[in-house]
Amino acid sequence: MKFLLKSSLIALLLVIATAPLVHAGDTDIAAVKKAITKHLPQAANATVKATPVEGLFEVVTGGQVMYVTKDARYIFDGDLYDMQLKKNITEDARSTIRLAAINELGEKNMLVYMPKGKVRHTITVFTDIYCPYCRKLHNEMDDYLNNGVKVRYIFVPFKGQKSMETSVSVWCADDRNKAMDLAKGGSEVEKKSCDNPVSKHKQLAAQLGIRGTPAILLESGELMPGYVPSSRLIKKLNEAH
């Protein structure tokens, strides 16, 4: 069985590697939408486009990326690779989804650290106040700000009720950044409550499939799970421009 699965995967990759670029017309797109809605009514407003593999279409719905045949008889959920370009086509689609979701949330609903000079880059960090590696990232805040990197925080209180309460208290503080610095440093923050976006933050993290912190979203939409040293991340950001 393992041999057959491996052989099938190799065959699929070879097809993808040699497939010509396909341009689907509006008629094809409409046919796919109509066909997939019969099987998945929730996909009625899905975004559909052709892939480089003839007869295979990419469907994006509700933050999920899947692939279907024109008649929607066959549907699969997995990553599609272009082996000639060494490129993960599915990851490009996910990046678009992430950026759209972040833009919908809006920077006004994030805790933001601004560099004193020109903003050269922006990263969006999903964080839990009591996560050790999140604190390690926060300890390098000066490195980011001194290199023109704006850091936007989204609260993901994975560590229980205390984390949730502290996240809300930080957001509701008179000086959010100062309160965040205190909390990340292990100090107690005055307990406060107010209208806050923390529940929206949690929903967004779930929508994007984020299961751990820190998770760092780059301007390109690339998601980097886990802690990355500031020197390495700043270098990556600079090389991308």
C-alpha cells in the first residue's frame, strides 16, 4: 500500500512538472462553480480559477484551498507543487487568504509598535502573553524598531483564562504598549475590561489554522510558525525587497 501511494504521488508530481499553463474561460469557471455547489452548498461564493494542470481547478472558500475537476466529481485537499519552478502553488493561495483576513481585521484592532523613523517592513505576530518564545521575540523589539520594522500584535490566549484576562487588560490599559511590555516581562498588569478585539483575534487565528505561538505573518502573506531570531528575520525581510 505504501509503495502504491508513493508511486501515485510521484506520478502526480510528474504530471504537474510537465503541465502547460492553462487559461480557463468564464464558461469553465462558471461550470465549476455550478458543479461544486451541488456537492458543497457552502461553496456558493467560492473563488475559482484554473491551475497549471489541465482540467484541475483551484477553489478557495472559507479560508480553505481545495482542487476539483470541472464536473466536481473529484475533489482533493492538499498542496499542489510546480516541480519545475520549485514552487508551492497552494501556499500562494493561502498567503492571499491570510492577507485578506488581516486587512479585514484592520490595524486599528491590533496592538502596534511603531519604529521612530521610516517604516520599511511590517510583521504581524500572533502571540500569547505567557508563551516563553513569544516573550523571547518581544525582548528583541528594539532590534525590529531600530531597523524600521513595524510589529503588530494579535492576541491568541492559548494558555487559558489568565492569558485571556491579561490580554484584555493590556488592550484596555491607558498605555497598551507599556502594559504589554510589563506583561511580557512577567509583571502583573492592572486588571481592566472594555470593548476589545481579543475574541476576534481568536476567531481569526482559528480561521487561519494557527495552533501555536508565536506565528509571524510577513508582508507577502507567508506565515512563519514559531520563534525566529530578529537578526535572521530582518535579513529575510530586507532580501525580499
